[in-house]
Amino acid sequence: MNDHQIRCFLMVTEEHNFTKAAERLYITQPAISKVIHSLEQDLGTKLFIRHPNKRIELTEAGQLYREMFRKLAAEFARVQTLVNNMSRTNHMKMRLAYASRWSVAEFLPDALAAVHAEYPNLAVELECLEFRQIVDDLLQNRLDIVLSFSDYFEQEKEITYAPVTRINQVIVYSDLYVSEHGTVSTPVDFEDATFFLSDSERERGTPDKIYGLFAPYGYVPRLQYLRNWDSVVAKVEAGLGVVIFDTWAQYLRMKQFHGVDLNSSHSVALAWRKGLPSDIVQCVLGHIRTFATLGKCYLTGQ
């Protein structure tokens, strides 16, 4: 028994006719009949019942072999794809970056493990960078594939990207803020708070976006800019004010920080450099989408 016999058998079961099956396989009808006869001899059983009007149907044994051969063919195709991927990516490295203030441990390792199962020889190098640096490095081909907010990619016509998921925005505060100002539970409770931002956010129109976020709550938040995000976090940790982050923010995994949900969300997207094989892109995109939207990575408590 060989793969040619199996292929002919499955084609006959699909067409229910020797002549049509032969045409699809680009062989003659006598040739495919000979192959099926040879297979029946090898298996020691009849696979088809042949009727005088040329109609054929599977015997009970033929039905069992059909299911077995279908599974065998599917598994063969899967292994063949895996071997091809191993060969093609034998010396290939993929540089993947995400924002330095994100905690993605809830989903990214699982997603990359799934990618590795399909491309065992693809080496993935991870980097954590500032949002703007991510875009610049991608444009300069210093990165292959990146995870960031969609609006960073929308400004660059040369970048190809696809949506992954949406993540909620939250007001982040510390235990010391509660000690000073009392318990908080809704965005309204922060009317008198100072909202810290990094100075780099001015140019992106962030202030207008924040004002829009708080319009439904009836107040205009008081904003204060600091030189960098480390200074922002230090001020928030000291209880001197608050900051707006998203639910992937690494600080929400620290016991001294808490969050109050805003009725708003960010779109997260995956972008990639030109020339990256499309099958690898779709593999990474599909698995990150799957694991990022399972719900494990969202804020679950305060």
C-alpha cells in the first residue's frame, strides 16, 4: 500500500465515479481501476460495490478505510507543513517589541508557545521600548513585528497593521492617595486630583483626549506634566496624584497601585515590517489575538 493508492481511493470516494476521479487525477480510467484493485488486494477486502450502471458505493470496510485514510491524509499534510516551516525558518529570527510599561505575561508567552509549535526553528527576540521608539524602529527595519496602540500606526502610511483587541483605560492611584483623600470608587471621586502625564504626551494631543474622557463626569481634570514616565509613577506612588493608564499597565500588578475603570478603551494592533512572510505574520497575529482576548489580561479587581 502506498500514498498513490490512498490518493486514488479518496478521490473515487469523493467523486463516486471512477471516470471522474481519473480525470481529476490526470490518469486514465483503466489505470485508476487497476490501482483500486491493487489496493483491495493489499488490504484483503472489497472497498467498493460496483453496480451495472457504473454507480459505485463503499462497502462497510471501505467506509472504515475512508475515515482512516482521511485522517492519515490530514495528518500527513500537517506534518509536511511543519517540516517545511522548520526548513524555511531554520536560521530565521523575529524581533518582536511591545510597550515597556505593559505587562503581557498573562498572554504573550502562551501565544509565542503556540507560534513555536508551528515554527519550531523560528527564534523570537523580545524587546520592551517606548511607544514612539517602537514605531521608529519598525520603520527602520530594526524590528520585525510590534504590539502597540493602533493610533501610533495610523499616523504612518508605510506601516501595515491589524487590530488585536481593545483594552480599558483606568485611573491609577496608590494606597497613599487613599490615606490622604479617602476611599475612591468612581471617576467622579477624582475631581480634585492632579492627573500626571509625561511631557512626551503633549504633542500627541493627549490633553484634549483626556478632557473628552471626563466630560461625562462633569469636570475638567487638572493636568500636570513631568519630564518622563518614571517621574509620573513616582508621584503617583507617593499619593500626590493619579495617572491614566490601561489595564495592561504593569503597575496594576503591584499591590500598592489600584485602578478605577473609565468608560473608554484603547485599540491595540499588531504591525509588521515589509517583507516578513505573510504566513508567519498571520500565525503570530492569530495566536496573539486568541490569547489576548481570553480575558486573563484584564483588570479583575481594585
